[in-house]
Amino acid sequence: DSTTQYDAIVIGAGFAGMYMLYRLRQLGMSVCVYERGNDVGGTWYWNRYPGCRCDIESLCYSYSFSPELEQEWSWTERYAAQPEILQYAKHVADRFDLRRDIRFRTTVTAAFFDEKSNKWQVTTSDGECARARFLISAVGCLSSGIVPDIPGLTDFKGAWYHTGSWPHETVDLSDKRVGLIGTGSTGIQFSSEIAHSVGHLTIFQRTPNYSVPLCNEPLDKKDLEEAKANYRSMRALCRYSMAGSPYVGNKKKAVDDTNDSRERNFAAAWDGAGFSFVFCYSDLLLDIDSNRTAAEFVERKIREAVKDRAVADLLVPQGYPLGAKRLCVDTGYYQIFNRDNVSLVDVRESPIEYITPTGVRTLHEEYDLDVLVFATGYDAITGPLLRMDIRGRNGRSLRQKWREWPQSYLGLMMEGFPNLLTITGPGSPCVLVNMIVSIEQHVEWIADCIAAMDRDGKQTIEPDAEAESSWSNMVDEIANSTLYPLTDSWFTGKNVNGKSSRFTPYAGGMGQYRRICEEIVEDGYRGFRFDAGCAKI
Ligand code: NA7
């Protein structure tokens, strides 16, 4: 067999793939990482649109595994912009000499499990085949962008872009008539950044989102010295926290507070904002009445910021709880609507009918545009996995298995797919928490599991069907105890035509999830079977 053999193949060289490679090397394994981009960084490699910035604080949106790395890298802002995060990813790749095991510009198209050899065979876009005992997906949760199927796009004479595959060369938007479709986190970041420099910005909004201020600021020498001296305790807090960030949330419920005290508390949270806003009471994502108090506060803030009452009416979210769609975090978003060169079009009231060679035609009006930008989101969490044709035991495909519902045990492994491990897969906390904390926990769990298998002479690991289904039911139950499923969103898959819709991430929090994973290991990998037939539950 001339096929190249590895101990492990990792798909993706973003933050998950890079750290996985680092840990597998420490186990002495031969590893190949396939990466479709030209360099490391994943999300931060592809998302180069103006205004792209992480809305988790830099000091905790960074690797914790190397104290030396922590000390030598100095973040410049409380919330880092995309170029700085990409620079950090490149620095990590250089520092740990990761690139020599990464095959860039190579997309994995298919993978099947060969039951005779207990190996995964992987096929890539350049027709190459490789085999490995372990196949580890590090494809990310938001890497499969969606451009809506609007008639006429191919006839559009101007330039058009999806924010998740923004060109590497500078796109000159100055003085251009720019159309933006989508007002999620990305659309809000993009429009706030460019409104001041474009000729005219037309924002096509279907659903208004709740957005709170980012309150970004430079990190000075003193901030950094203090952070560097306290990294260990901050990381420990993140690891066992709800959201993978060092917020100490308020234990009080909003419904139990008096009106005056609640107003003061919301105002203080607004002044520090970022995601900590939703933790200013313990029940904002659990109790609809509490949630309403926060939503009303944000509504007042929107109305204070936007001068035109009719525009403010359109920007105020209606009919779904704050935070049920991912909360947006902005820098001066609502204020851009006071500018003469920004207009808001309600495409729920007047839907986009088609794209013309010169712009966008809605039911009631035509808009002339030079550039059209789609900030229309992603086929989240399962999308990047299902783009590949993955087949496990008996040739059964993952697409088939997940037709109804993406069942997984711990978001880490699927029954019928031995030795396939998914970093931040469906059923893990993934997108509900700081992704780096989530990634590090999965990578470390996987590396420890492989080391334990080698110690015990086990070839394969696979979850038991019963463990997988009870985990998936629990993910569902926890989601249903929150307000998240009360609206359609990319969390539920409803943003993708024909996608099975269930709330996909584990909503019990990072700390609780980590404890469960630890207990399962202490209990001899409860719910997993090692080698065919060695069930242990
Ligand atoms: P999101 O949050 O999925 O936002 C996509 C936006 O695009 C949202 O406002 C959608 O409206 C809108 N959309 C999608 N399709 C259409 C069509 N056909 N017409 C009009 N509007 C449309 O994606 P983001 O990239 O902003 O954020 C994804 C995550 O990336 C973010 O949460 C961070 O974790 C990073 P809808 O709400 O569906 O009515």
C-alpha cells in the first residue's frame, strides 16, 4: 500500500488544529494537518472584513497551555482586531515550528473508516489519499459561509463578497455605494467600521439584533503587567466558569430586584458591557420576565442613540428574548443611523426580490450599488463537517446519521465512527463559550484519551449508542430549560434551508461540561467502548 500513513490526521489549522498538532507531537505521533487556507489561523485567516474583531477579551481569548507564550505575547487592546489575532496565530505556528506538519491549500473532501485495518482513509482536493489511526476534526464551527440564493447575483456588475471569505488584498470602499445584507454580529461590526468612509451604505435588515457596547480600550503597560502576573488564576477561573471567561456573574435574579436597583445594575453593566452584560443577573437567559427587563433597557438605549424615530422602531428587536440569537457587541452601531449616508431597509416588510446588474430590487424599490456585501452567516457547527463525505462502520455516512439530529457523545465522538474525534462538535459548549477555552479542553481530553489507549493497548474508541443518545437528550433538555430555543437562529440550524433544527450546543456551561468529561474519564471512560465489543457503561 503506497498510501501515506500517519498516526493521526487533523483537519484544519485554526486554533484547534494547531494545538492538537502540538499535543499529538508530544505523544510522539506522526501527524498530518490538512488546511484549505494558505496559512494558519482558521476563522481569523478568512475573516478579513473591515471591523472584524473578537468580542471576547484578548487576555482570555488566547492559549493557556504555554506560560512562556503568555509572557512573551503582549495584546494591544482589550478586544483584539483580526490582524492582531492572525499575527498571534502565526507567532504560535513559528514558535512551536508547527508549519512543517501542515499541508496548506489542501481540502479534505472525504474520509472513510476501513474496518479491516481499523484506519481512516482520507481523500483530499488534490486527489491524494492518506491513512491514519485517528482522524481529528478541527474544522471550526463557523467556517461554512452561506450566500443566500437570491436570483440575479451572477448578473451583478459590481463586486460582491461574503464576509467570511473576504479578499486578502485591500478592498477600496471609499466613496462607493455599498449594500450590506445581514445584521448579525458580522454585519454590525462591518457597518459600524465603514459607515464613516463609504459614499453611501444601504443596510438590508431582516431581523434586528440586540447589541450592547464593546467598550474596547488599549491595554497599557500596567494592565499587561498585572495580567501577566495573574494569568494562572485567571485561566483557572475561565476553565470552570459558565462562559469560559473570568466574569463573576451576579447571583441575583432580575425579577427579584426593585425597578430602581435593576436600572442601576443594567446601567453599570452597559458602561462595562461586552458579554458580561448577560451575566449582570443570573436568570436573563432563563426567565422570560427577567429577560424582558433587560430587553426593555436595551430598547431605551437604542431609542436614545437613534434620532429618527421610524428608524429606531425598525432597529428595536421584537418577539424574541435578548441573547436567544447570539448577542451582538458593537462600537457605535446605533449611532451610524444618524448619518446622512446610511439608510436602513426593512426587507421583512419589503423582501429582496432579485439582484439586478446594478443593485438590489426589493418589493417596493430598487437600490443602485457598486459593492454588495453578504454578512449572511454560516451553516454552523455541523456544516463544516458535513461538507466532507465522512463514512464510518458499514459505509454509513455522517450525513445519513445526522439527517434527523446531530447526535454525538459529549460533542466529541459519534457511535459508528470509531477514532473520529470532533473538536467543538455538536453537543459540546462550543459556540456558547470562549472558543479557545473550549478548544483547549477538547484537545487535552483527546490527547489524554489517546495516551490512555496506547498505555492499555487499545486500537479503537467509540461511544456506545445508549450513552450518545442520553447525552443528546440531555443537551436538548438543558437547551429547553433556557430561552435559547425560543427563536430561530444559527444555534438551532433554522438559518439553513432544509437543515434539521434542534438547539445544537451544550448550554450547561463550560465548567459543568468540563467536570462531566473529567468524571467520565475517572469512571473508566464511561459510555465509550474500546475496540469492537468491549462495551463499558
Ligand atoms: P448571523 O448571526 O447568522 O447573521 C446573519 C444575518 O444575515 C442575519 O441578520 C440574517 O437575518 C441575515 N440574513 C441571512 N440571509 C438573509 C437573506 N436572504 N436576506 C436578508 N437577510 C439575511 O451571522 P454573522 O456572520 O453575523 O455571525 C455569526 C457568528 O460569527 C457570530 O455570532 C459570532 O460568533 C461570529 P435573520 O436573522 O436570519 O432574519
